[in-house]
Amino acid sequence: MKGFVITLATLVLAAAGQKHECERPCIPGDTRTCMYEFNIIEYHTLSRACYDCPNTLADCAREECVAADGVSRPLLAVNRQLPGPAIQVCEGDRVVVDVHNSQFSDTETIHWHGQHMRGHQYYDGVPFVTQCPIMGSFRYDFPAATPGTHWWHSHTGLHRAEGIFGAFVVRQPEDPLLAAYEIDSPDHVIVMHDWTHMSAMNKFLGRHHSVLDDYARVVLVNGKGRNYAAKLEGVEMVNTPLEVVTVTPGLRHRVRLVSATSLNCPIVVSVDDHRLVLVATDGSEIVPYATDSLVIYSGERFDVVLEADQPVDNYWIRFTGLIDCEPFESVQGAILRYEGAPEEEPAGALTYDPAYPPGTVVNPLNSAGGANEVTMTDLDALTPSTLPPEVDRQFYLAFDFSQVNNSLLYNPDLYPYNGVSEEWQVNTPQLNELNFVFPPSPPLSQPEAAIPSLCRYGEEVSRDFCRCTYLLEVALGETVEMVLVAEGQIGDENHPFHLHGNKFHVVAMGKLGSATTVQEVMDLDAAGGITRKLQDAVEKDTVTIPDGGFTIVRFTADNPGWWLMHCHLTFHSEVGMAALLHVGQVEDLPPVPAGFPTCGHFMPEI
């Protein structure tokens, strides 16, 4: 191929801040093979690598020091970093990641959130769906085919909440947004996540088998931050370092935002004295839209342009957590520092306020939009598109909690749901009143293996409590519509929905009240009460569903495979708020890689 250059980039990311040679300006024809080593270990904040951190702040910047918010706790880490190494490559690069699982007992998988794995379905990173869990080492090998701001994270148990995640940015040689900014620095990638002061497993077990809360304690920004609400826990705040974003006066900067939250912690993002111009979401360009703040949910990404048009100084970038981040007033700050400004913190207090900043907010919590509140259906895709008025398949998916005798949490004979006091009652997150269970073997790579607890969309199942491998099936090439309904009958929640292997157009959003039902949404639709946006609808892979309302998405099922779809809150998905989308047939798939691992039950007859 004329002008096509392949370069092998073998630099291993071992230390925080070390630059990989694939992190470069993207030039047409310059396509590289980018290799990374991910070593996953049990680790600890404030380890011996930190020396005298946080008493000596310079020690907090030492290699392999994870200071977090200055509270000592165990975590899981990739290459002893939090977040893990950022992958920043060019569209068309070959990405090769060797994952070495050095945990004492747990398995692992890595999902490449935003990469659709067309032709490389076996590397989507979902245990027992696209691959067997990693016992020792596993090589992921796929092209960076979906440009934009994405991320990678563990898709095994609670490991994402323990620290296994990082940024994944794919730049283009010819960026359609180039006229919107002057600077797109690799240092301007912000990964925000909630953080607790115990392990995620202890938090999960304490919530589901005892009477502990499931609230976050702090929001971290690129693994840094302070516990500003320490007083609520009866402790003193530790003066740990904050993230600093440096900008050049007079220029426009592209800032990439990633939400890696695991608990129900939507985050309001704003910058003092600056507006944000949204230019992309989940890797898809949008018509630029100026706002004063935005709300970002677990799994979502937003690209914003910030113009450094204020006096040279330091300004707060504010991150305010909502819902499960509200009881402990989880607020965090990063410093927007103009070149030439003193190395000091901005003026003004960084206090918790769940109210949106004055002005416009994009992607508001549990809202159908309105005055100063802008939803995804109010935005337009940069690339014009027209969707067909009819669809081939339509699915209604109800997200809610149920008061059931979940066999994972209760014993109906000893301590049933209605037999314990209210403080011991934990409701079960469900999808269409079912709880998903993974099959014993990946149907993608082992199609001959039986799925023992299979249940299909539209089939009647037990409504007492049912755990099954919930399956939605479509033919390759069909136009699919999913009506996502957050019924909200129990509690005031929010469910960010993520679909693997695909992008979808967000064609409608609405809120009927504090609660609703699928039938109410169906009746409203039949009466002509729901208008779908078929012209220039924004494309995403992760979207919020307003509680007591609905979000409707459409896409063409042109990527064969077995694709997980689920609530992106860890505690919800792990209990079973998930399903599988099966697109096409075995003959539509590429061959299984030679030597690909197999797994399954071993239950010989006696």
C-alpha cells in the first residue's frame, strides 16, 4: 500500500507519567503497532513507595506511589498506578496489550469501552461471554478502529471499583473538530471516579449482607484529591496533591472527560469563570454546544473545549457527586492553571453544593430537559444522518429494584426479605424482573457449549425470583429499537445503560413522574405522545435513563457477536441488571483465534 508505514512500538508503560511512543501527532499513513504490558497486582495506597507522603508532598509524586486522598486502603492496580496506564494512539494503530494477572487468587478480563471490536469480537473482554477469565496471561490484539475519547476497565467482579481502569484515546490524522480548538494535549485527559475508604468487596458485602451503606466517600480526579468532607467521618482532611491542568492564555484547549465511577455517583463538572463547549460524547462528534456545567454518568465520555480567555490565574475545576456521593458530600477540585500563574490553589472555598451552577446544564440528572436543562436529544450530531421511520425489532427493557427473596442475599426458610427488619432489607436490581447470570462457557468462542440457564426475551419465566442468562436475539443487519424504562417504583435511582459492540442513536428521552411502568410508556407511545428524533440524533454507547422515565435508542445491528448490555453501576450489574444481545449467526463471525482458551463446568456423572 503506497505511503503506508507500520512501526513497532515496544515501549512498556511501567511508570506513571512515562510517555509511550505511540502517543504522538497523528499523520496520514503512519500506522503503528503499539504494545503495552499490564501487570495486575494487589496493592495499597500510601505504600513504602510513597516514603513520607503526604507530609512531604514531593514524595507523593514518586513512581508507584498511590496517594489517592491520603487514606490508607488496599486496591488493585495495573503497573502500580491509579488510574492505570493511559493508552493514547492514532486511528488504525494495532493495539497489543499483554495482561499478566499477578493476583493471588482472582481472575481478570479487560474491556475496551468504546471500541466495537468489529472483526475482533474475541477481545471485547467480558468473562464467559467473549473469553474465559484470565488465570495467568492473555494477549489482547485489535485495531484502534473507533476514534475519540474512550477508556479501558476490568469487567471482572468489583475490580473496576478497586482501581483497574484507565483512559483510551484514539486520535485522527484528520480531525473533523480541528477548527474548534488549538491544543489537544495528552495531559488534558481527566478520568474521574468515586472512591471509598474500604475495599470494594468489603463495601459490597457490607451493603448486601449487613447494614453498611453503599455511599462513596470522595471523588478522585486522575487518582488525586482530598477528602473535603472528612469531618463527616470524624477525621481530619489530609493535604494530598490535586490534579493540575495547565493551559496557554488565549488558546482553546480540548479537554477529554471520562467517568469511571462504579457507585451511583453522577458528577457535575464545571470550571469557575469559564464556559465549556461540548464537541463530542462517547467518541461521536456533536455540533458544538456551550454550557456552564454538565453531568457525566458512569461510563460516559465528553470532549469539551475550554478557551483560556480569563486573566492569568488559577481557577477551580469542580467535580460534585450526586445521589450516592451526596450523603458524604463528595466534592473534588482540580486546578486550572494558566501558564504564568503562581503555583498555588485558586481563591475561594471548595464546598459541597448539589445544586447546578447558575446557567445551562447538559445531561441533567433524572430530567427530561426544560429551562436551562439540555438532554442528549437536544443536541445534534455533527455528521448529518436520517434514520428510517420503521424498525425491524423493538425491545422494552425495564430497569428497577424489586422486593424479592434474592437467593444471593436471602434464605427464604431462615431469613426471607419480609422476615427481617427494614434496615436489613436490601432490594434487588433487575432487568425485566430478571437477574442475569453468566454462562459457564463463552458462547462466542465455544458456540457448541450449552447455556444451562438460558431465557429469551418474550418468554414467560418465574416471577418469584429468576436468575438466568437473559438473551435478546436479532438478525445481522436489522434495525433495532430499545425502549429503556427506569420504572423508579422503589427509591430514587439512576441507571446509565451501556451496550457493548455498538453505538446507538439517542432518539427520545422523557420523564413521566417519580415513577412509571413499561405499560405506561407503551400507552403513551401508542397515543402518539413520544416523538422520536430521526434527524441528526446524537450517537453514544452509554446513556442515562431518567428515573420515572425512558430513553429510546436505535441502531443497526451490523456487528455480529454476543454483546453484553447492562447498567454500568457495578453493584447493579454484578447482582444481575444485565442481558446479552446476540447478533447474527456463527458463520457471520471471524474464526476463533488459534489456541484460544476454553472453559466450562466439570460435572461428570456419578
